[in-house]
Amino acid sequence: MTAEKKRHSHPVEPKESPPKEKEELKPEEGPKATPVDPTQEMLEDLKEEALPEGDTQHVTIPLKDYADQLKQVDLFKAMADEFKDGWQRERAEFSNYRKLVERTQTEERQNRTSEVIKKYLVILDDLERAIKTCPKEGPTSEWSEGIVLIVRKLQGILESEGVKRIPAENEVFNPMRHEAISHEESPDHESGQIIEVVQQGYTIGDRVLRPALVRVAR
């Protein structure tokens, strides 16, 4: 019975084991690569193309070409010096021209101012003559004081414009600042000394607006 069971029994099939999951292979971590500069890499490639294998980087120039290059350098240097000298001359000439224009404009402005001031000097002369003849006392004394105030105000305006009176009384005659209307004998004055100022003279800055009219001792 036992042998018959064994003969008629079916063979037992082995059980298949579940397939194992494939393990992912992780790349081995090595040292981090340094970033490569693309410009440097391109230069290296150009060097390799320009210089065949076995060639050196020494470049030789024929003596004639080297001499020609030196001549060109000297020529360019001379041209640069010439351009620099020309530029400096032009700059100096322009500076002188600008100063000339400024001086001319200043003189023209002073001339216009002088012509206007000369007209006021005539009025000042008349007012000063009027003061000399005005009575010191009486009903017109207040009127005389008013004229004096007007003269002082006009003198102040002229002084603010740079107008100054030329010293002349008892001064030695100076033809650059005085104009003699007569030469007279005077026992009280030395020769060439101013006896009297007939009309006051004035200057504006370094310029004489009008010379002082004077009488001079011989």
C-alpha cells in the first residue's frame, strides 16, 4: 500500500521564490571636479592648433624686420611728440585769445561807464560851484544845506562805482594826472608846485577819467 501510493503520487514541484528587486547602483562619490573656464579652455585649444606637437613657443624675428619695427616705433613716437607740441601750442594760443577777449570786453565796459560818469561829473562841478557862492546865513541857508547833501550823495554814488578824486592841491605837477592852464610866479610855492585847482580831476580804477585843471608855479 505504501509502495503503491508512492508510485501513483504526483511529483512535488518546487516553489518558486519571489524575484529579488534589482538594487540600484549608486555611482561612487569621488573628488569634486573644479569648474573649467571656457575661455581658458578655448585658448588652450588654439595653442594646440597653432603649435604642432614638438614645436616650442619661441618666436624668432629676422633682424631686418626687427629694425623696421624699431623705426616704426621711433616714427610713431616722433609723431606723438609733434601732436603733443601742437596741442600745447594751440591750447596756449586759445588761452591768450580768451584773455585778450576778456580784456577787450572789460575795456569796452569801462569806456561806456566812463562816458556816462563824465556827464555826471559836469553836474557835480556845477553843484560844487553853487555851494561856494551860496550864502551861509539868511533865508536861503537851508536851501544851501540841501545842495550840500545832494553833492555828498552824488559823491557817494561815484565812489561806489570806483571813481576817486585826484589829489592836486599843493601837489607837484604830474602831467599824467594834471593839466596846467597857466604857469605863474608865486613866492609861496616852489617851482612845479600846484597853486590852485580850477577843476577837480577823477580816476576810475587805474584810468584817468579827466585830469585836474590846475595853475602851476614857475
